[in-house]
Amino acid sequence: MMHLAYLDAGSGSLIVQAVVGGVAGVAVAAKLYWRRLTARYRRQRTDRS
């Protein structure tokens, strides 16, 4: 059985939007986890007055 598929401009735009949104979501999640990780190992400053 032969399957035919047609992608119009709207379908292509939807696919591109999903990919860009996924990449942006991964970038934000990585940034949040990176800050948590570095905050755990960062030295704390001591106030010397």
C-alpha cells in the first residue's frame, strides 16, 4: 500500500515552531540546573569589616 503525504506551509511552520520551542525549553532548563549546580559548589564570601 502506498502512502502519500502533503506538507503545506502551515505544517512546515508548525514543525519549525515545535523544534525551536523545544530547543528554547531545553536551554532554559539547562540554565536553571547549571545555576543550581554552580551555587552548590561556589564559595561563600565572608564579610571582613
